[in-house]
Amino acid sequence: TEHVRLVARHVYNREEFLRFDSDVGVYRAVTPLGQSSAEYWNSQKEVLERKRAELDT
């Protein structure tokens, strides 16, 4: 089987502040600006499940 990896990068003012990596399975803050966003999105279980399911389609 083939390994597929999803990486979603969130950028503001040309600076990446938040990242979702399917190998990790959660949102990670890249800068302090992304910390509150990562905490929020990681608390949304249905969003995490949907992101993880994107690989299956």
C-alpha cells in the first residue's frame, strides 16, 4: 500500500502559524500566534476526525 500524507499549512502575513500534519494527527502551533488556534481546533473532535478522514477518500 501507498502512504499518503496530508499537511495543511495556515499562513498569515506570509508567516506560517499553524499546521495540521496527518502523521501527527493534530494541529500544531508553528509560532506563538498559532497557539490559541491549535488549542481550539484540537478541541473540536469532529474537525479532527474529518481531517483524518480526508486521507481515506
